[in-house]
Amino acid sequence: MAGLTALQALKVIGTQFNGTGIGSNILITAASGGTGTYAVQLAKLGNHHVTATCGARNVELVASIGADDVLDYKTPEGAALKNSSGKKYDYIVNGTKDGKWSAFKPSLSSRGKVVDLAPNFGNVIAWILTKFTKKKMSVFLMSLTMGELRFLLELVKEGKLKTVFDSRHPFEKAADAWDKCLSGHATGKVIVEI
């Protein structure tokens, strides 16, 4: 589901995955998480310039999967969402539950858009209030489609998309896996073996 969420979020901003798309300057928050790792790779397939945020321990991992710039969200630059070029973002794909419209808005280009994968109450209000403004907040809900799942599987088979694994847990330790997911600090996917 994480790959499908990333794919559909990038389609919302018009990403073409066949190499013909015109790349935009995008920011992906929570880039070392399950959805974020897919979003970075898929955004690069769509010719985007990708800036990504994650914790310090995951900066190298996120760079290794294709991010052009990686920001430690705990540094002043990372907290301010400042990329190395100083350019504003055409799009922000937000995967954090704590992301706020007020933090994103100054970093957006004049017609920039935030696609929020984990909307909090404030961002839902911003979504309503930005309906009539140039800068937009969009609340995203994934839908299950077999064609897109097949597309992702084909990318995996071709070696163009890989899954980053955080940890594996036997079924009897599923509660530990769930706790890891809820901690918000998993790097990639947490697997429960059945």
C-alpha cells in the first residue's frame, strides 16, 4: 500500500513515469519511511528534482535511493525546509502527521501545492481555505487499483524500484512490529512474517 500511496500522490501532481515528464522541484517529507522511500524513487523516475527530509541516521539511505538533496529535519535548514539551491518547491508531498500548512506555505512557489498523506486537523482546514488561492493544500486518500499495482510490480522486476526494509518480526511478535510502526521512526517497511 505504501508504494501505491506514493504513486498516486505523485500522479496528483501530474508526474509522468515514462521518462517524458517535465521535472518539478519537489520536497518529500518523512522520506525514510515506508511511503517516503517509494516516493523518492518514483519522483526520480518522473524526472523531478527531489529534496527529502528525514532524521540524521537516514540521510545516507535517502540519498542512496535517489534524493538530490537530503535535509535532516532537526537542523535549522531542515526545519526551514531549505534546499541547497534556495529554490522554492513546486510541490510538497507530506508524509508526516506533524507537518503544518504554515510551515509549508513559505517554501512553496507562487502556484505551489502540498499533497498531504497524513492530514491533521489544521491541514484539513487549510485544504478548505486554499480552494480559492494560488498556493494549495490537498488532502490525499489512496484508492486500490490493480493496474497501478501491476505497474509497481513491473518497476520492481525491472530493478527500478526497491523496497527498503526496517525489520522483520515473527507473527508472535506482531505487537513489537506494530509498536515500531507507531513510533514514527521506522526506516522503510516493517515486516511481520506469517
